Amino acid sequence: MTNAKKVTKTLDSKTQAELDKLDTTSAKIRFLLASGMSRGDTARILGKRYQHVRNVELQPLKNA
């Protein structure tokens, strides 16, 4: 078994500034996924579980 660590991507300052403007974790997840980030990288950047990111991605938005 290998003990290789996953390298976490970092966000540039523009993306980080846009991310900081968002209020909810779900909005942040949707923003990062829409910008082309993978589920795993999104989970690592936000400190959330992969399953949470996947559930947010697959769940359609409710009409308000």
C-alpha cells in the first residue's frame, strides 16, 4: 500500500475573492464545480466530504 498524499489545488486570488462572496457551502460547491474543478478537489478545498459535494452536484436546485 502506498502512502502517497493527494496534492490539493490552490485557488487564484480572483477565484478566492468570488468564493468568499458566497454565503452557503452549497453555493460554493456549485461555483467550484462550474469552474471545472473536480469533486475531490472541491471537497479538499472546502474541507467537506466527497459525498457532500456529490450530493450537491446531483441535487437539482429548488425553485424559490
